[in-house]
Amino acid sequence: MIYTAATFSVAQQYGSNSGSVSLLGATGSLWYFKQATSPGTSDYNTAGSNIPAGQNSFGIHLRPYYSTTATNTFSNIRFYNSTTWTSTTYNAVGTSNAGYTQATNSSTAIASGGASSAAVPTGSATNQAIALGSLTLGNTSGYGPTYLRVQLTTNSSAPAGDTPYGGFTWIYDES
């Protein structure tokens, strides 16, 4: 069998009803936590999208997106917080979910499109990171089977301005 590496990207689901999808690139670094449901970097740092101290961002709904020219299986798809926040006034909460629910406010409740109150794990091990399932594709493209819902949380001492750096990692096995 000839092994062909697949292309990986991060897809963000946003908007009302079933939502729209925006591919954010292979690094997935092209999205911001904000109090808005717009994709990627749009509406960043505009009135109404900034996150006040002591509040949360809206839930962000992400899925891995793969494209392959051979039959590939992507297993143990998972997501974790790979760096320590440079400030203790911020954290990220997250969970996996089978479906998309539009985020309508900054509540962490799943029913409001939120990400739950569980912190995004800091370990990459299968039993630590947020598990997002497995997928097999043959000469096609497709989305991972499970949504990642993630939110930024802040406490009342959070300073104004951009948040300190917090890094996240997607990891999967490919065969």
C-alpha cells in the first residue's frame, strides 16, 4: 500500500440554524475568542465582540477537516491546551458534542451553544484530551465526526486588552 499524507485544516461552524462553515487553515490559529458568532478573525476587537472581565466568550464550534487522495483513517482525534496561560485571569473550557448549536450568549451551558464548565485538558494522552472520534475517507474530503466547543473564560481581575497567550493543539493518528 502506498501511504499518502492527508491535508488537515480546522473548520469553524457559526451562525444560525445549521450554520455556515469557514475553513481556517492548517494551523487553525486564525480564530479568536469573542462575544460574537462570526468566523475566524472577523469582528475581532469591535464594539460588541470584546469580552468584559468576569464574562466568557461565546462558544466556538470547531471540527477537523481532512482531504486525501487515498484511503486514510484518522483516529484518536483530540484537542488539548498545550501551553500554560501566561495569566491566571483566563482559562478555556471545552467539550465534544455530536451536533452544532448556535452560541447565543456567553453562557457555558450546552443548551446555549456553550462549552460546559470543564477546563480544556492540558494533556495529550487519549484519556486526558477532549476526544473527537475517528474518521475514514477514501480519495475525498470530510469533516471530523464530532464538534469541539470551546470558550474563553475570564475572572473579574482580567485586564483590558488582548488576552495573554494560550496555545492549543489538535492531534490525531493517521493510517
